[in-house]
Amino acid sequence: MAGLELTGRYWPGCSFWHDRDPRTKLGLVTGYLLLIIGLAEGKAQIVLAGLLLCLYISAKIPLRRALGNLIAFRWLIILTFLANLFFVRGATPLGSLAFVTREGLAAAALYTLRLINLLLCSFWLTMTVRPLALISALEKLLQPFRSWLPVGEFALAMGLAVRFLPLLLEEGEEIRLAQQARGAGRRSALQNLVTLAVPLFVGVVRRSGELADAMEIRGYVPGASRTDWAGSTWNRRETLTLLAGWSVLLLLAFVLKNL
């Protein structure tokens, strides 16, 4: 439970990154995610993981939080590793295991490390930006597309999805532990999955109804003009931070491409 209680939640702190505008961090994280996806070398992913470690340290976020976040997604990480290990074809068998090749092992390691970097980068953003500030930043960034896209509703949906993820993980873990206490662990894996999915779906519907009622009580009207409680302002320091960050990412991309 300890890891799930920490997953993706805002970490209140006093650091350089906590003081930055959410749009600055969104811009840097977007560039970093593109770098993670675009570089297909193991050495490059290791370097990017090291830079992420520096970001966590500079934001004064305990590293145990990052580990707790990854533990919550352990099954996704394991499945990614096994899928690449067994289904990527190669010409060099790994020892006596004819169905496992060195190429498959290399691909499994690369894509698993890439997934870990993607998760850690996303968690860093949600742990340094409050949910309301993240929604406000998305809405401001999407304002140029308001003629074709319901910007406010889209930003709200994205922000709520980020906010609900740790809650759903926590609720799923609570349901699993409750079922284990009632002897559900002696059933097959498929039965356990079904008995977990049904109450979790019911919980999602219940939480959605509660949220809809709360928004209606507070006078939320889709498409209506609203004030900004976060009140973030863009200044010269934010511009310099974003330019410096993008410069570092471009330099890093050039260096890693030539490793």
C-alpha cells in the first residue's frame, strides 16, 4: 500500500522546479518524452535515466517516491520485458534456450528501460505541479486551438485523468487485499482478474458520479468563462528556463545520437 499511496501525487516542496510555471515544466517534459521515444540506444536511455535522477534530486523529491511509483506499475514493466523477450525474433540463441535470443534480450532491456524513463518523467511532472495548476496550464497552452477544440473541457478531462490514476491504483490494491483476506487468492488468475475488475469498475462509476455532483453543485457550466485560481504568470525567468532546458535537450540529443 505504501507505494500506491504515493503514486503520481503532488509532492509539496520548496525547490527551483516547484517555483516554476507549469507551462515551463510541460514544455520541458514534452521535449524530454520525445527524446526518450526518439533515441533507440541502450546507452542513450541510461544517460536519460541519469538525468531524470538529477531532476528528482534537484526538485528535492525523495527517491523512495520514484521507486514506489515504479512498484505500482511493476506488472506493466514485467509484461513489457517478457513480451519483447519472447516475441522479438533473432538469429543468436541465448544458451540452451532456443526460444530466447540475444536480440530479444537486448530489445526487452531497451524497451523496459524506455518505459521506466517515460513513467519517471511523467511522475516528475505530476509531483511538481498541483492538479489544478496542471489543468490551468493545459488550458492556456491550448488556447490557440479554441476555435476547433473545446479547450476547457479537454484540459479538465486530461487533468482529471492524471488525478484519478493514483486513486484508482489505490482502490484496486485495497480491493485485492480485501479479496485475499477472504480467501480469493486460491482461485485461478482469470477469476481473480474478473473479481477485481468488476468492483473496480463500480468504484470508477461511483467516483465519477460523485465528481459530477460536486461540479454541478459548484456551478460548473461546460464552455463558460471561468477565473483562474492558480493565477500563474509568465515572466522572463520562465522564458530563460525553457530556452535553457530545450538547449540542453537538443545538445543531449546530438551527443547521444553520435555515441
